[in-house]
Amino acid sequence: MSELLFWFMTAMTIGSALIVVLHSNLFYSALALVVTLFGVAAFYVFLWADFLAGVQVFIYIGGILILILFGIMLTNKISSVNISHSKFHQGIAAVIVMGIFSILGWMILKTPWLHIVQQEPSQTVGRIGRLLMTEYLLPFEVASVLLLSALIGAAMLSRKAN
Amino acid sequence: MDQLQNYLFIAAALFSLGLFAVITRRNAVAVLMGVELILNSANVNFLAFSRFGGMNFNGHVFALFVIIMAAVEAAVALAIIINLYNNYQSINVDEASQLKR
């Protein structure tokens, strides 16, 4: 059952990512990005990262995607043409990207991966919080300062100069 | 679903698609969406290695920091895009080439 669900989520994620990349209407791309991000959150659940799945839904879908939709609506006519390069350029890019993907796939198949079988942890939030308060305290504080400076910087940048 | 390789393949596919969007899209918001796909693929990799490498939670913290970076990057990038639109009346990344002239 969960195996079936995994392959269904894989097909959904990759398919909607294809729509994000290829659709000519930017608004539909953004809506397909919602499905892709939900699919990635589902993979987090499969990877036993329930807290991260929640964070993904809150911050990506609730925050970043709303920002992107605002960006589309503020700067674009919804049905604008010409958001991609010509078919010729897309062909060249497709060849390059397929090359990179096949190198990555070859690497994934050839490497003898370490596989440590573990029990599923009963809870993840406490462990993450403990790591953030001990080993990763400095990056945690730096990230908060970075968020503050980005807030100020974004407000400064998007103001009309007078 | 209990294979590391499956997740790595999914992440590689998401990375390739995001790279394709960054290369081919001309609209700045669409380029930003490609960057989000790339960051998500990196996160899937972090969590996959965290689970199959002994479940030691360092990957979780890294993924958390990547999500924070993505939020910061999206906010600043959209401020830049709105500025671009005010100055050029379009957000075509090819037209913003004033520094080249």
C-alpha cells in the first residue's frame, strides 16, 4: 500500500515539476509548483522527517508560494506570451540537462551506497531542537540575523525611490 | 521506498528540471521557481542521506537552514523583481542588460 503511494507521489511530483518548467502560462506554473512542493513534503514523511514536512508546508506553500503569486500578479499580465526562450534554445538546454541527469544517474547507480538500517525514531522535533540549541547554535543565531537583514533589505529595495 | 537510490533519482530529476527552468525561462519569476525546485532537490538529498546514513538528525538541521535560506532568497528576489519591473516595465531577464552597455 505505502509502496503504491510512494510511486504515485513520485509520478505526481515529477509530472507537476514538468508543468512548472514547461507550461506557457506562468500562473499555471505557480499552481503546479504547489503540487510539487506537496509531493516533496510527502517524501519528507517517507523519510521520517515529519517536522520538516510540516515546515515545508508552512513556509514553502504558505509563505514562499504566496510571495511568488504576488510577484506574478504585481508584475505581469496573467496571459503574457514569450516567457520562455525559442524552441531551438530549449532543445540545446534539454540536451545539456539530459546530459547532467544521465551523469547523476550513472553516479547513483555505480556508487556502492552505505545502507544502515535504523528504527524509525519516535519523535524528531526534540532531537532537532536539541541540536539547534547546542551544536548549531551559532548558525541558528546567524540565520535569525540574516532573516532580519533580509526583511529590512527587501523593504528598502521594493520602496519607490523619491 | 526503502531504497536510497529512489530518492536520489527523484532529487536528480527535480534538480535537472529546475536547471532547465533556470536556463530556458526568460521571465524572472519563472527563473525563481526553477531555483526553488533546485533547493527542494537538495533538501530531499539531505533527508535521504540522513535517514539511510544512520538517522543522526544533522541532515534535518541542514534542511531546515536550506528552507530558511529559500525564504530569505524569495523575499529579496521578489523585491529586486518589482524594482526591475518599475524600471523596465518588464521582467524579462534578457532585457535587464544595462550594465553591459
